[in-house]
Amino acid sequence: MDLTLIRHAAVDTAVARGDEVAVSTRGRDDTVEWARSYDASGRFEAVAACYVSALRRAQETADLIAAEIALPPFVIDPRLNEIGTEDHETLERGITRVVARLNELADQHAGESIVAITHAGVIVTSLLGLFEIPRRARRAWLEPDFLSMTRWIRADGRWTLESYNVTLDRSPRRKTS
């Protein structure tokens, strides 16, 4: 299975509170540009299935992408929701949830390419869980960009990280210090 995890589009950080956060105007514009660029590249021609988190920002991103790229319909999957959105979900429980779901998808879609629109926490926990990276209170952190792609391949029961945080070629958006 070839799995591409895509982080949802940018949100307005001034009003980003809770689970029902909408994609910002800039996020909408960026998503249309992103989708048109990848549609022209043919990157998603062989996609067999598409999944999306149940949270608003991910679903809006999926709707914008689907309007530009001919893809199978997106299936809403709450197991791809952001880490911590479930009642009392700890990081460890989130990792268990995400790794279990990725393994289920790999079993269900063996030999196929699939796409999932999700969240930074899901992408990061896929790395922590599949690489079995020890977690401590103080550590470095990975922060995937909005609309970035992380690509996993599972073959013969083994996961391989093919790419992480791939974005369109444009100037960095994050401030550095």
C-alpha cells in the first residue's frame, strides 16, 4: 500500500479554537493552487481510495481538493481526527489509535494507493508510532506544514517512510528565530 497523508489547509490562527475550525481564506486559495498543481502532475491518477478526518478543517480541505482533482469520494474517518480530540485521549492512546488505523488501511488496500486528509498530530504520531520512537516530556518536535504530504509505503508487513513534509515549491511560511 502507498499511503499519502496530507495535512489540512491553513486556518486563521486568531480564531482557531476547538474542533470546528474553518479553513482560512488564504488556506482556501492555497488549496486550490495546490490541487491544480498536483492535478497537472498526475500524482493522484492511480488513487484507489480517499479518507478524511471528521473535523471541519480537514473536510473543507478535502472538498476543495475534490473540486479540482478527479479522485474517489472521500470517506469520513474519525480515527484520522487530531490527537487529543477524543475524550481524555493521551498521546499514547492517540499513537495506538493512529497506528492501528494505518495498519487496517494497509491490510484493506494492499497493493493500492490511498490518500488521507488529516492533521499534524496524526502525521507526527504516525512517525512516533511506526518508528517506535521513545517519548519524553521534553523533546524536539516535528511540525508538518499545511498542505504538506507525508508518504508511507507498506510492503511485506514493513512500513517505509518515503517522504515527509513535501510542499509546493514556495517561500517558507513559518517564522524562524
